[in-house]
Amino acid sequence: MKILLIEDDREAANYLVQALGEAGHTAHHAADGETGFAMATGMDYDVLIVDRMLPRRDGISIIESLRAEGNTTPVLILSALGEVEDRVTGLRSGGDDYLAKPYSFSELLARIEVLARRSSPSEASTVFQVGDLCLDRLSREVTRGGKKISLQPREYRLLEYLMKYSGQVVTRTMLLENVWDYHFDPQTNVIDVHMSRLRAKIDRGHKTQLLQTIRGAGYMIRA
């Protein structure tokens, strides 16, 4: 998932961005309301995590403006204001869920995954399968022919993205933006290195090679 976190507490934001990254997601951070609103309207995100009390523009105002513009991106409100009245205000402003601080990261992660599934029916499947290769997005378990394959977090994100678009060419630019969160070409062989490692793990020892290089175009995974 691609997530925007609008949070003015730098330490809390750094922790959450890192934790979301380790969970296989891409998280962008805005430290104030105006910047957050601009990012939310200027880029596509699967979920927004919005603090209520922000400098320059409060979270409720951000959500109300997004909804007024027709933006339907799911919003999880994250706030120290946890009374019933506070939660009701947040939900009525257009928020989809409300989580009071302090919170458990595992609960936050579960909530944003539910929000993303609700908003994207085509993404609702928790299992991707190509031939005898299977990726379970809930348990994060990858198997081929019933045998478990151990992947590093980046390798998992790479495989998940490829399997999401199985049978289609995935370009290097698509991988840089969606797996590495780069919006420029770093002029390195980072994709080639990870692709080589991934190919060795999922294809070595198998007659059918699933991961293919499409010369001059990108990569494709197909049975």
C-alpha cells in the first residue's frame, strides 16, 4: 500500500514510517496540515493517516476539504483526543476510522489494511497465485509447489508487485516508484540485483521459469 501520514510529532512519525516500511508498505510523511493537504490532493494514496491537531491546518479541516472535492481515499484519524465526542466529530467529518493515542502498531496496521480492502474491491484478494507460486498477503508467506520460500522485506514487496500485475510487463520506472519509492532514476543496478536474488529463490530448481526479463521493456511474471 501507498500511505500518507500527516503527523507533526517527528519522533512518532519516524517510528511509524519505518514500521510501515518494514511491514511492506510505502509511507510518505507530511509534518503540517497544509503540506499534508497538498500531498493528499497531488498524489494517489491507498490510505491517509491524519492526526487531528496539526500546525497550519487541523486534521478535521483537511478531511472535510478532501471530501468536498470528491476525494474518497480512506482516512484513519490518529489522535490523542479519544473521547466519544471527539471520535464522533472525526467520523462525521468524513473520517473512515478513528484510533486514539497511545495505540498498538499491530492494531493500526490491521485497521489500514481493512480500509484499503474496502475501498479497492479489486485488491481484496489476500492471495496471489501464478502457476504453483503462491503469495499470501495476510501471513506474508510465499510458497512454490508447497515449499516455503524465505524472502527479505524488499524481495517480498518486489514479488508482491510483480504478482499483482502477473502476465503484464512491469517497467523499471514502475518498480522504482512503487517498490523503492523513488521518483527518479538512481542510476544504480539496485533492481537488477534484487531481481537476480528473487529469481534464484523462486525459479532455481524448477523446470518452469516464472520470472522473465522483457528486453527493452521491463519484467513479467507468468506461468
